[in-house]
Amino acid sequence: MSILHEKLDALFKPRSVAVIGASRKPGKIGYTILKNIIDYGFKGKIYPVNPAATEILGHKAYPSVLDIPDEVDMAVIAIPADKVLDVAEQCGKKGVKVLVVITSGFGEVGNKEAEEKLVEIARKYGMRILGPNIFGIAYTPSRLNATFGPPELREGSIAFISQSGALGIALMGWTYMEEIGLSAVVSMGNMADLDVAEVSEYFAEDENTRVITIYLEGLKPGTGKRFIEIMRKVSLKKPVIVIKAGRSKRGAMAVASHTGSLAGADQVYDAAFKQSGVLRAYTVEEMFDWARAFAYQPVPKGERTIIITNGGGVGVLATDAAEEYGVPLLVPSEELKSKLRETMPWFGSPRNPVDLTGQAGVENYVKALEVAYNSDEVDNIIVLYCRTAILDPLELAKAIVEVANKHADKGKPLLAGLVGGRDVYEAIRYLNRNKIPAYPSPERAVSSLATMLRYKRFREKLLKEHESKA
Ligand code: COA
């Protein structure tokens, strides 16, 4: 295990957390953070620090971090900026390993000197800093929600790193409502010390994270080359999906005044992402669509994709999307076609897309999926469904999950697109809960598989480069 990993364990798996500035007053940031830590069921010890209180939310409060009769791994700091440096010094003396500095009023408003001083203190004592100017950190495997965002988070394997505070908080709530499971949420703020690349490096080795998502506004000047180097290594281990804000000229100006980071020409970022294998999404929806695919299904081993549908129209839409996004559709052999023919009415089509027709019932889908899973010609499966009165979408969803589980050892990714609006929502939810990435349109399923294939290709290219160097 790397030194970075050990050090950052204090951030994600702390044995004890002090909340400095834990307030007695509901509604204040220091109160909310403490309440979230307690309510989400943090497994370690919790120490509120507030010189004016003896007890907060049922926990004994200490006048300063130095008075805590125990080791403190992580200190969350939520007191005004002018008091932070003294408290950081105390944390250093106490042997705190990592500071999570919520407080605003540092580099982002031109107070660079205080921010540099904070980093100096941290270096002196060997502490790491997350922030300042952040909404906190959450890591679901530790049941740690040290944020002033929503109290609830769904457990899962997607790590989410956000350079925007408000958007990060909003997406915490959004992922909860959308039933998207997260391993972590990390607010980056001013990145005085820890930055996006280092945190990603931690997740590359984290056994609870399968995919890393990042909302990025900009890198700090002079860190571009390092970003590419680190992200190439990270991408080799886990997929990284990024949304980079400030694509437009006006957007770039807004970024500059928001976090003070370098938005730069968009093409430069685009090139950096391509070089490092980082997958660029253009909307939040797209980012989490792709992330769910990686979180639930294996990375494709091959390119040959089959589409199974009960509607010719959605099959054609998926075919168009496949061509546009770069998903090669397999041309079934005569042998495969004859096996597929047995799964459908005589007027169906065993060509790809495989059209089971509007008359298809659960058994037709199950049989066709069995053929696809068992065929050496097929690497990836997209299953599509159009709402018909003769096939209940939830029944179909249950059958799909059953077949997919039965063939999990084959390592073939399966993604689903269900069209039918409100009528198919429950089925989509059922599939996602059971780790089949499912979407309300064929295009979103195809786009997610296309991204998995892009990742597969990049990884293979990198591995080859490594081999030829070795
Ligand atoms: N050690 C511990 N506790 C201390 C303290 C010290 N040295 N000095 C003060 N406190 C206590 C206060 O008594 C108060 O507790 P109380 O409410 O029970 O009296 C609590 O810590 C908070 O201090 P207060 O002075 O009331 O500050 P505040 O809550 O008004 O503001 C911040 C503190 C950090 C929230 C504020 O400075 C800030 O930065 N807000 C912006 C945060 C933000 O948006 N971050 C970025 C998000 S993306």
C-alpha cells in the first residue's frame, strides 16, 4: 500500500473525528455536520469541540482539540477563517492526520497568505488538508457523512469528486433520489493541498470504488502534466469520468471568478483527458449513466455487440446510435441466426438487431438472452423493450435479472433500454437495483456501452505500451 493511501485512510476510514466548531444551534453549519456524522451512523468515535459547550447532540464536547483524551485521525474545521490557523496549529500538536477545512474566506477571496500559512502549518506537522472552502467529505463504507449536505446517501461503488460546492451538494441529493449508489463524495474547494489527482489515486486503490466521477472546473496552474501522469495510472486501474465546466468562453470566465482555478482553453483539457484515458461526459445525466454501467457490469472483453428488442423502431434507433457512438454490431453467423430464430415468432428477425416482435413474451426474451450469453460470437448485450400490453415490464425485468445472474461468470456486459414512460419506471428501477444498468431510451444504453468500449480500448492500448517498454 502506498504512503498516500495510508495517509488518506485517515480521511476515508478515520477511527475518530473531531468537529471543531460543532455548534449548539440547529441550522448552523457546525451543527449540521455533527448531526450528519451521528445520524448516518459513523462507526468511529465522535468528538465535538466548542469552548462554549459541555455537550452537543448527546456527545461530550471539549474546549479544544488538545483536551480530547484520545487520538484524533481527522478534524473537521467549521469556525470563522480568522480562527482557523490557531486551531490548525493545535491539531498539529495533537497529532491529527488530516484536516477537513469547511471554512471559506481563503484563496478564493484573495486571502492567499492565510491559505499558504495553513498549508505551512500542515506540512510542519505532516498533516494533509482537504479544502478549504468545502462542504465536506462522505465515505459510505465507513458510514461517514461529514458534510453539511443531505443526511442520507446510498451505498454503492461510484466515487464522486466535486470542485463545485453547491452542485456537489445538489448531486448528493439527486443521486439519492435516483437510487445511484456512492462509495464517496469529496468536496475539493480551493485544493490548497490535496487535489483531484491525488484523491483519484486513492480511489484507484480503494476496494469499495469501481468508478470515479469528477466535476472539474479547472486545474491549478502548473499541475497539468502531473494530472495527466497520475490519471493515466488511475485509468489503468479504474474508469474515470469527468465533466469539465467552462467549455464556452463565458463559462470559462465564470469558472475563473468561482474557484480561481485555470479554466484554460477547452481543447487543452480535451487533449489532456484523451491522453490520460479520462472519459469526458457533457451532462450530469450522462456522467451517472456511464458510471452506473461501470459500477454494475464488467468491462467488455470484446467489441461484438448484439441488440435484442421487441420493437423494430427502437432497434433501428439503437443501431443508429451504435454507429454514431462507435459500438460495433456483430453480424450473426448462420448457426447463431438459426438458434435465434427458435426464440421468436416466424415473422421475427434473427439479424442484428434481433427483433422478437411486439408479440414477444418473457420466454422469448429469456430464450434469446440464453442464446446470446452462450454464443462465442457475442461479447456484449443490449436488451430493449417497448411497452406492450401483452408483456408486463416488471415481469420482464425480473426475468432479465435472473438470466443475467445465471450467466454472470461469462463476463459479458448487459445493458437495458426500456421505452414507455411512467409505465416502465418501476422495471427500470428494479433492474438498476439488481445491477443491470437500465435507461429510459435505447440511445442512453448504447452511449453507456460505447463508453465502456472506449475505456476498454484505452486500457488495452496502455497495457500494450507498458509491455513494449518492459
Ligand atoms: N474552537 C471550537 N469552536 C469554536 C471556536 C474554536 N476556536 N471558536 C468558536 N467556536 C464555536 C462557536 O462558539 C460556534 O458555536 P455555537 O454556535 O454553539 O456558539 C461555532 O464554533 C461556530 O462558530 P461561529 O463563530 O458561530 O461561526 P459560523 O457558524 O457563523 O461560521 C463557518 C463558521 C465555517 C460556517 C463560516 O465561517 C464559513 O466559512 N461559512 C461558509 C462555509 C462554506 O460555504 N464552505 C464552502 C461550501 S462549498
